[in-house]
Amino acid sequence: MAEAAMEDPAQLWPPPVGTYAEEQGLFQILQNMLEELLIHKPDDPIEFMINHLKQNNDDAPKICILGPPASGKTTVAMWLSKHFDAIRVSQETLLFNETLALTEEAKAHKEKNQKIPNALWANLIQERLSNVDCIKQGWILEGFPENQEQAWMLQSFGIFPRHVEVYHTTFDWPSDPLVQERLVKPEDLSEQEVSKKLLEYHRNFPEVFQIYQKVLKSINADQPSVDVLSQVLTYVQTRHRSAAPFTPRIIFCGPPGSGKSLQAALIAQKYGVVNICCGQLLKEAVADNTNLGELIKPYIDNGWPVPDNLVLELLTQRLSSLECLTDGWVLSGFPRDIEQAEKLQKSQINPNRVFFFNLPYESIMERLSQRRTDPITGQRYHTTFRPAPTPEIQARLRQNPRDEEENIEKRLETYYRNVKDLEDFYEEAFYVNADQDPYVVFEFIESCIIKPLPCRKFRHL
């Protein structure tokens, strides 16, 4: 019993659970519920969590649009509201919402030309964002918070935007005459009033920026409006880093000579994931004299393609091992076509990162056709980038038949014939410019692995 108690808990956890939890977003759901529990401190946490799951949509947009007076906040807020079917909340919509309990009190201040207190604004916002439509559809908060006090009050109510955007721009006059007729001229502001509002904005917003620095995006708006809106959309589609567990399951696709093996080795070395080269895995199975290896051996010995069903069976065994399930994996050399990708998917082998390496034809030829191997030491050389150190070694170097130009062209033809279907199948893949320093390539791949994928709710709108 003592030995059982000391056993690693990870060894007792059913292997598929982690993958299922990641795919369904369970870790993120638990993290969100924990945040809500710490904020609200309910007397009955279980009942609170049940209600949270029934009422809340954790994927709904929660966005603040900030900027100086007349900076186009309304245009962007209305555009985002329409794009995501989210609720736009602004001073105007709050003051004209008769269903809110605090609206009349806020309007009374407005009618007397009195400044509406921060606490009243914060309570009004909290009441509006607590309505079912905001909870289910998400919200776009335009022009709030205006200062540090409002920001702290909103946080005390558990109102945390996932994206805060600050910018200044001008927008085009609508071409549709019907739209032009509907436009309402904003209330005129004197130069003195505009200067006063600008001064207040620049005095208050450095503190607001500090509060939201981890979710804030400052957009240079000295550009056409369509470019500004494109940057806004790109930003709100991103997820911020989460503390939820993440097990890398990575596939590298690319033409021969594009550096897949090197990058897989670098990723495996830094992050401790299992490096699986399909070709090497087949040779190891033959060398180990396993039952599956015996079936694969004739194909390897004669240089024939190994049937997909044998490759898939071998890969399934390897990727289902406890080491791969707990540490993650990076796979290169498979799949090579759409049929193999579909078979992987049917076998429940689902990557969470896929990379396509791009390399020009000339660079591929230069990398591969000049490779040579020392038959005595097994050391690899390159006639241009890594020549043999002595004439003696140079004289005995041999070229692998696979690296002859005619054979390279055949392999490239096969790759390019299949890659378009693979790219369509893995529509969320990343694309790597492999024609640069290997460590620059590695830094790009690493950044794509550690950052979260775009929110599914926003991705295909």
C-alpha cells in the first residue's frame, strides 16, 4: 500500500484525458470558474459554479474601445458589435436604456450639466453587463473606463475585458445616400471644450493603460480605416497566454531539404517533447525485430514505399505511449498526402500545431544535391556550406542516390502534388519561411507553439 501511495499520480491518470481536456477547453473553463469564485466568494461555491456554466459564455467577446475625443471609437465599436453580434455599450446607450434602474439618476446629472460620478457610471455598466444578452453575446464597451477609479470599480465588480484597444483615426464618408440621410450631427463642441476633454484624456489614461497593459493594444491609426479595422479584428481574434496545461502535439510538413529534422530536434531538446521522424521510426522497428518490423522489413530492404496501414499502426503505437501522451511530440515525415492525414485523424491522432515549411526550388537543390557522406565515419558534409576538412576525406565522400538531382525532382514533384490538399486539411496551420538562418526559423516556430490559437468563436466569422 505504501508503494502504491508513492506512485506518480500522472501514471494513474488515463492517457486520453489530457488530450480530451485540451480539445474541449476544460482547463480554461476551470480557470475561468476559479477566477469567478475568487472575485465573488459565494457562500455556496458548487451552486455558483453550476449557475456559471448555465449562464455564462466564456468565449463571448469582452472588449474595451478607448481613445481621445472624436477618434472614431463609435465607428469601431459599432463595426465590432455587428461583426461579432455583440452588445455595444456606450454613454449614449446607457443613458437611453429605460430598463436600467440607475438610468434616471444618471440622466438627472446630465440634464443639470453635472458630471456623472464614477461610482454611478460603474454601477450602471455593471448592471447593463449583467443582462442576459451581454452575458451570452459578449460586449463592446465604448469609451469606458475613462479613468483609473472607474477601472478599479469595474474590476471590483468582476468586469475584466480580454482586449483593450486604443487608437486615433479618421473614417470615410459613406457612399450610400440612404446612410448619409440617417447620419446625426454630433453635439457641437467649442475649441475650448475639446481642449479640456483632450487634457482630461491625456491626464487620466496613462493610469488606465497601466491597469490594462497585459491586454492592451495601441493601434497606429495614421492609415486608411480599412487597415485600422483589419488590425482591430486581428487583435480581438487572439487569445492571451493561459496558465492552463498544454501538451505539444506538433506536425512538420515541408519539401525535402527544408530543415524539418533540425527544427524538430531543436524543439525536442528545449521542451523535452518526443522527436519522431517517420523514416527513422520505420528503421528502428526493423532493427528491433518486432512483429510489425518483420512486416515492414521487405519494403525497407527493397526501397519500396511502406503501406500506409503499417506506418499508421507503428505511429499509433508510438504516439499512444505514456511518454508521448505526457510529454508531447513533434512528428516529421508523415502525413505526406491527404489520405494519410485523414487516417491520422480517424486514429484519434490530432495535432494542435501544424507547420508547413516553404523553401524555393533553387535553395532545395543547393542544400540537397551538394550533400556528401563519409562512408567510414558516417559524417555528413556539404560541398559549399560544410566542406570536408582534408583532401583525404574529400576523396572518399559519397553521394546518396536520393540526393541526385533527378531523384530530388521526383520527390519534389510528389510533395507539391499533395501539399495543397494537406494545407486545406490543416487550415489552422502556420507557414514557415525556411530560407533563412535555422535559429531565426526556430524562434518563429517557438513563438507559434507557446502562444494560444485564435478563439474558435471568432475565427470563422
